[in-house]
Amino acid sequence: MQRFFTTRRLCRAAVIAALYAVIAIVQPYSSTPVQCRLSEALTVLPLFFPEAVPGLFIGCFLANVMNGAADMILGSLATLIAATSTYFIGRAVRNAPLRLILGILPPIVVNALLVPVVFIINGTQNYAYFVEVAVMAAGQAIAIGVFGTALYFAVLGLRKKGVKVFCDDREKRASDQVPDEARDGTPEMMPDPARVASEPASGTSGAVSAAADGRNAGSAQK
């Protein structure tokens, strides 16, 4: 447990929570029935960081404080369910493009289904639920599909470069151990097996020849 809650991970969770809350609060119309909450782009981060799950949950909870109890509970719960699902997708899928495609589905689908319930609780007519589902899905698809995708590949590139802030300690050490040739895409030069095999034999034959020359010289002196 202590290895999981490292100082770096706790700091990352706090930064993610703060960014989500600030962006959602500052952005106009981020909590209205027609919305495109740009802070939802951060929902791709559980694909990389498990600490992003509590970070997103806390950030969403703080952003929804002014919207009433229904949004605080259901909106934050939707974010928690989606972030957890995205995290497990990231654990199961290693192909980067496929992981992104599957990873952005939970925050789009879960929020599209649950957030309109908040609007109905707050007074929206029940028949408008499916309209709100479509509108919410479109807003989430824009926020995550465009800005989330850009964030995903930016973080992926920084992690490949071994940037410390975006890597855990063991990932940074693994990056440092990669040869420069491998980082550049050039295969590391390997010794020729035939040459390696012949070198011991050459050394042995040279020693035998030297010993034979010594015996011949001794015989000549006698």
C-alpha cells in the first residue's frame, strides 16, 4: 500500500483534482443541460495513472458543489465509475490507439446516461431524458475525443522520453537503461557469432604452434 501511495502519485492526484475543478468552475456553461466540459479531457489520464481515479472524483465533486446535492452525488459517481472503467481498460489493453478508443468510451457513455438524471431531479421534464442523453454524449465526445486525445498522445510521448513528472520511479529507471541506439530506433550492433566462435580456436592454435616451435628449437640445439 505504501508503494502505491508514493509522494509523486499523491501530488499527481492533487494536481489532477485541482485542474479538473478549476477548469470546470471557470469555464462558462460547464454544468448546464447543453454543455461541453473541457475538464473531461482529463478523463484519459487513468489510462496512465491509477491515482487519476481519485483525483478526477475529488475534482468533479468540488466542481459540482455549487450545483446542488444531486450533481455532487450522481455527477461525481458517474466520474468515479467511468474513471475506474478506463483504468482497467488501460491495464488490459496495451496497443496505444486501441487503448485510447476503448478508454474514452466509459466517460462518454456513463456521463451521458447518469448526468441527465441530475437535470430531471432539478426540474427538467422526464420526456427530455433521451434528448439530454444525446446532447451529453455529443458534448463528452467533443471534450474527450478532441482535447482528451491530444492530451493522451502528449502524455504518451513524454512518458516515452522518460520525463520524470509523468513516470513512476521504476518506469524512469527502465527508460534510463534503454541504450541510446534503441531510443533512436537504430538496432544495437551485435558481435558476429562466427567471429566469436573462431576467436578461441585461433588463440588455441597459436599456442600450439608456439609450443611446437619451441620443441624444434630445442632439438636443433642438441
